[in-house]
Amino acid sequence: MRHEQSFSKLDEQTTCMRDTLRFEALLGVLGWVAERAVFKKYMHAFLKSRNLK
């Protein structure tokens, strides 16, 4: 898994923060299925809930 953050100034009072999360499951086809069926949905919900804080 790799997590990157970048920041850009939009104006004098506003900064945009962008999170990029990249992941790849192990175990070949079995990992790919698990990644698509479980992990991707979990991480999306996790990041969405973190953004509400």
C-alpha cells in the first residue's frame, strides 16, 4: 500500500489537500478477487468517514 498527500494553494485562504491511496493485494487471482470484493469498498468507506472529521 502507498499513501501520498499533495497540497495546492487555491487562493489566499484556501488550500486543497489531495490523498492518493494505491494498493494491490497479494496471492494472484485470489488476492485480486478479495481486493475488488472487500478491500476496495472498505477503504472507500474508511476514507469517506475520515474526511467527515
